[in-house]
Amino acid sequence: MEHGINTEKVKKPLIFSVLNPCSILFGLLGRFAWCKSAGLLIIIRERRKFPVPELPEVETIVRELRPRLLGRRITAGRIGKKNLRRPWKTRWSSDLIGRRIEAVGRRGKWILLRLEKELHLVFHLGMTGQLTVVPARLIRALHTHLTMRLDQEDIQLRFRDIRRFGSVTLFANEAIMQSFFRTSGLGPEPFDLEPRYWRDCLARTSRCLKAVLLDQRVLAGVGNIYADEALFEAKLHPKRLGLSLRSRESGRLRRAIVTVLKRAIDKRGSSIRDYVDGSGREGDYQNEFRVYGRAGKPCVRCRHLIRRIRLAGRSTHFCPRCQSK
């Protein structure tokens, strides 16, 4: 599946020096690994992966692109030489030419362009994707993988992705696109969560709340940032098990998710590294985080220090006092 967030530091070993070509048996000591028999010193280098666009960022892009794309016709296209996560099929280029854009929407973290004759062009930003409308005269930036010229004005829709974990896919009709989402296991939108469905999802799982919120099969669009922020808003510890929540607590979390997402959308999302909206502007919500990225800083509610732990494979931020177990 093409969703999820990894904001963790990934340890990748670098060989510092080799004194003997013996068999490698070593133990890890902090950030170093020492093989006594081989005389091998390994340094553990920590490489940080930055947060990727989540629902508020994608929704912001959609709202920015909609008035600039609706009714416009694709008159030409250019495809980059390197494949994205899903290879571009040659026939798609000719299928796009001459099609008018009839709707711009979102499903989870996916951007959907509905074209004439039922075609659907679907974008996923991956880790570093950017989908923007720019003047055609603007020099194409490196790592621009798709360029589409639009009629009426001298403008282009460009998709840029440095790390190439994003994707662009053309579906022949809506039914095929929806089948793709069902096969991917994409869950309901946070704004459409039925209270009973949500209570049942939590009551049936022994996973921690952080893991539940990150599961795109349960809830589409929420990633690491907004999972932490929603749990803080709901005053729930991220280690709490889903089945441990009372009915009023599950309702409080459901409402907190919606509150946090709407708050972030109003601020046009969070720009921490690569994210920009459809016009190339950064978001502002990163300046209003309550817990995410604030480890060691005082809680905005109680002034207790925010903690950071690793949970469900992700960095997790919370207030031990406001979100006690």
C-alpha cells in the first residue's frame, strides 16, 4: 500500500576501518559496533526521514488547485525518464491529451483529477511529492516527473518528487479506481466516521491507539503528526490499548481527530521539509504543534515536559501528565 509515515531515524552502518578480514561477530555498543576478532569498527549513522504529507496537506493542495484546474483542457504532456513508485504506461500520455478536467478531489492522501470520458488521474505525493500549477515559462526544476500544459493560459501542472516514492496513475473509469482503493484496504474518511464503526474498531483491537490511528485500513489520511496531535487533544495516552477505551473516550478521540485535522487545514497544513501547496507556498500549522516535535519542551496545558518515545515504529510525542494512562 502507498501510505503510512516514517519519521524515524534509520540506522545505517558505515565501515570506518578494517584491520583483519576475519568473520564478523560483533555486538552493538550505542552508536558503535566493534568486532574484536576482525578488528572492525562500525559507526552507526542515523539518517532521519522527515514527515510526509498527510490529509491536511493533501486537502490544502486540492483546494488550491481546484479553481485553477476546473474546466481546463490538457493540451500537451511530458514524462520524466525515471520511474516513480508506479511506472508510467506509454499509452497514458496520448489518453490524456485533449481531456478536460471536470473535478479535483481527494481520497485519504490521494489527489484525484476526474477527466472527460470517465478517466481519473490519481496522484500520491509519497515522501517528497509536490503538485503545483506554475507559469509555463518557469524553468523546470530537477526531479520534475510529469508536466502537463493547460489551455486558456500559459500555465502547466507539474509533479515533482525528489525521492520518487510518489505515484501518478491513470484509471479508465471511477469503478476501476474505487476497486483499487478497496483492494488497497483504504478505510473511511475521518470526517465520515460513524460512531458505531469507530467504537467497534477500537473494541476489537489489542493494539495501542497510536498504531490504530496510523492504520489506513481503519482510518484514511491520518499519519504520524496528526495522530500525536489528536491523542493530545483527546487527552489519551498513545500506549492505551484500543479495547481499553470506554464509549465516551472513543467518542472524544473521534471528535479530536476531526478537530485537529480541520485546524491544520485552516492553517494550510504543516511544512517541515518538502511540502508546499498547489501554488508553491508553505503551510503554517507546524508553528502550532502541541506535542509533535516538541520533546523536552513544556506542555501548552500543564507545563510538564513533552516526552518522545518510539511506538508502532514511529516517533511518538505526548504529555505524561495530560495523557496519563
